[in-house]
Amino acid sequence: MGTDGRRRLRPALAWAAVAVLMACGLVQTATTTPAEATTASSFQLTGHGYGHGRGLGQWGSYGYATQYGWSYQQIVSRYYGGTTLKTGANDVITVRLAAQDGRDLVMTSGERFYVGGVQIDGGTAARVSVQSDGSFLLSTSYGCASPVVWTTVIPDSRAVSSVYPGDDVNSMISVCNDTGTKQYRGELSLLSTGGQLRTINTVRMEDYLRGVIPRESPASWADAASGKGIEALKAQAVAARSYAYSERRDAAFKTCDTTSCQVYGGAGTNLARIEDPRSDAAVAATANQVLTSATGAVVRAEFSSSTGGYTAGGTFPAVPDDGDAASPYHTWTTTVSSAEVAADFGVGQLVDFVVQSRNGHGADGGRVQQVKIVGTQKTVVVSGDDVRTALNLRSNWFSVTSPLLVQPTVYEADAGGGVLRQVPMGDPGDVVVACDWNGDGVDTLGVFRRGVYYLSNQVDGGGPYATVPFGNAGDQPICGDWNGDGVDTIGVYRSGVAYFRNSNTTGGVDGQLAFGNPGDVAVVGNWNGDAYDTLGVRRSDRFYVVNSNLSAAGWQSFVFGNAGDTVVAGDWNGDGTDTVGVRRGDTFFLRGEGVASAGYSTSVFGLSGDLPLAGHWSGAGPDTVGVNRP
């Protein structure tokens, strides 16, 4: 009995909504009690490859060279379908040195050099800055960080060496920076473009590549498989040469020296060479060779570390990449923070992460094109590339390989329609029920998990729990006061038959009633205001209710709501008699009192997709609604 002396019946969750729970991809944990369930902090992704996967795969190139014995011509033909290998001239290329952005150009050299036509002695330093009128100011000193000795205006910022340095980094022009010096072949200059200072290295392509290849592919590959690995470096040289020639980054420079373009380190760091004779040999062996399209234009020959076993397609046809089996990134796993996903995409607490489409090339359907990210506040649909960037993944080819476990939460409404209480309860896949398990007039929660009930008498869902095996996995859980003793107890509905237990303890069936058809949705209520909760079922948009747990005689039926609505029941006005309700989207439609009533009231509570509940949550007043957010 309730504290106000009126019977409170506890309707069960509509079983039809369980299909939503099971279809959402959130896999239940097997044996924890509700007290042990927690919101998962992370989930696991398994993926393939490293990088965008377009064009040449560097590890695949290495695999083809060392394991298949392919030549560089075979390798580039594999990755760059529809292109032709041709030989051109050794033209110059202009490279923006990104670390110098916004800085004056400070230089030194072991040999005499010239800046804007002014001679600078070896061992001294020169600083070039841009004045407000656009002219260049040259300042000299005895070293990179030494005080200025004298200044002069110069007609341009071009810095050139007085000698051909060969491989002697001491004779090259060095850029002074915060960590020492960087040595470059060719010329250096400073310019102001778009309101930003830029340092530009103008250098012959073949010299430029000597600073690129060992930064993009390990020069040690040349030693692998009795020297066959050098073919991978040659393929890299052809790709890098073609890519650089095809670049058009800015009117003032063709390319840059970072991963945004391709990595270029110059010739030395702190007077130590960073070029390598093995990669130099690969550049020399492919001198001036580029890939061209059918129109004769040099193609933008993109490349990445590892394709994962299939290239991404795009400018060049997507092809299997058997050589990529040599890659340490061929298959990878990573743990992703649920909180990070939720924060990056602004969805509230993460509920689900679903890959919706792929490109169709390779294992698991290939690279991810579209992902749906579901949260408690909103759902967003984003690209696989967006996910890769936000979560810092190696590639956009990934799959969820461990379940995203988010603990369901019940939200109980107060009399005014606000949230009275928020109760984490159960595991994904559990069915939540609400009843008065101890007869104190307050409904508390329980879950039904594959034939076992876990029941709490605490309003916060805490333990200790009554653990009661009853029924089978797949049964619809129901609960109510079957024998009129003032305590709600468990039951199940299976294929048109209800099975009742008169205590919340382990034991057999105390009663049963055949009512309804297989496929009906069970709902429980005190339909006539007597001492007993009895069965109802819903089929399409029609309810069938009975006033006895012993016989189906005298059943009544009525139409309420639409087919597809989820169902609930409660004593909406506190008169001791229950009536039904339905939920559609985020709105409850609560039927007026009495089986014959045609009236209803509405209540907006929760989010669309939540599962409906009702209960006597506070021990006073009428029943109010609630939702389970799985």
C-alpha cells in the first residue's frame, strides 16, 4: 500500500522498445550487477594504414621492392595508374621554410657570401629585415647572436654563396635559429607576402630531393634484401619530384618543407650533413624523371606512409597493395576516449558511434566515408576524415572492435514535468522496470537481464540488490501486485502467456494467465481500482485489458495512440485506478481515467529515442512519467 493508503501500480517497460536497444549496437556486459555497471570511458578501434592512402604507399613500396623484387618502374606504375614516366630538366624549385615564418632572415657561412649584392665575410652573420616601406635592411654582426656592427639598405634580399659548396656544409649558407643553424643548398631570400614574412629557399630540384628523400623514407631501406630496398627509395624520388613540380602553393613559392607539402630538411643541421649517400644514389639513379598525365602535365603524385593494403583512389585508381603487408601500420588498434569523442563533436555524453558508409575497397568494406555519432544532446553525421583528424587516428580506415558501453540512465519526472531524479541503472541491453518492491509506497528500479532480475529498494538505484532468476532470456519483464498484499513482485510475459511470482525471491511460478497473442506487448495496471494489478496487452493501436489474474473473462478493449508508439501505464490523477499512455518522439500521451475515456493529456519529457517508464517516484501525489536513456 502507498503511504496515502491508495494502491500504486507499477507498469512495466514496453517490450517493443527493446528492439531499439538491441539494434543500436551497444553490446551488454554479461554478468555484472547494476551496482557494478559504469559508463565506459573508452572503446577500441582497429584500423589499417597510416596517412591518406592516396597514390604510393611508402611501406608498400618497400614491401614490393624487398619481398617481390619489383623495380621502381613497376612500383610507380602500380600506384599511379594511367601515368607515363618521362625525363625532364633539372629546374629550380622555391621552398617556403615554415619554421622561419614571421622572422627576419639571419644567416652565416664559413665562406664569403653575398646578400643583396653586399659581400659578407665568412664567419660573420647577416640579418635581413623588411622595413615599413617594403625596403630591405641588412645588418651585420660577428655571429648569429652578436650585436649589430653596421646596417645598410639593400635592393633585394637574395643571399648566395661565393663558392659551389659541393657536400661541404660549412661552405653552405646557414640559417640561424633558436637551436643552432640549418644548412641549405641554393639561395635564400626574405619576402613579405600577405602581411607575413617568409623565408624562401631557391634550389635545383635534384639538390632539393637530397634533403627530402631521407626525411620521407628511411635511407637504410637501401640496405635491405641485398640492396633491393633501394628501389623503394627510387620510387620515392620519382614521386617526390613529380609532387614538388606539380605544386602551386603560392605565387611566391611552389612548396613548403613540412608534412603539409613534403618534408624537406635542407642539407645539414648544426654543420652535420643530414643527407645520406644511399638516398642520394636513388635521386641520381632517377635523375629528372617525373610522372605525367595523358596531357603531358606532371601529376601531383601524392604518397603516404602506409595504405593498409588498398589505396584510397581519387586521382589514381584504387588498387590492392600487397606490398603493404611489410608495414608496421598494416593493422593497428587504438583506444579512443568516449569523453574525447563527445567533446570533439559536441554531442553531450556519448551514446553510440556508428560507421554508416565505406568506400568499398579492402577489408571491412574499406575506408570510412561517414560516421554517425550519437550523444545525449544531439546526433551528428561526419566524414571519416573528420573523425581521423579529431581523434588523431592513423587513417580513416577503421572499425569499432570493442563495444561502446554506456550505462543506461533513468530520468524520473516530478509533478511539474521537471527532472526529479537521475538514476544510472543497469547495463546496455538490460530492460529497466519500476515497481514498489518492498511495499513502502515508493517505486524504485530493477533490471531484467537474460532471465534474471536485479531489484533495488534505493531511490538512487544502489544496492544491495535482490537477484532473482525468473523466466527466460527474451521474455518481456512485467511487475505488479498480483495477490493484493501491497508489495509488487516480478513476472514475465512470453508468447501470449503471463507467468507470475508472488514474492521477489527465487522460486517457481505462482500463477499464470493466457491472454493475448504472441507478439503482443504486455502492460500492467490496476484497471478497476481494486487490490490487484492485472494484465493488459497492446496489438497495433488497440489495447486489451483484463481485471483478473486467474481468468481472461470479461476483458475489454479500446484504441489509443498509433501503431509504433511505445506504451506505459500509471495512475495519472491519484485516484487509485491506472490507465494507459503512449510515447511518440519526446511526448507522452496519457489517457484519461476509465476504460471508456476518450480524453488525454500530453507531457513532453526526455529525448526522442528514450524508453518510457512511469512510477510513484516520490511517495506522494499521482504517478509521473520517466524515461530510460539506453
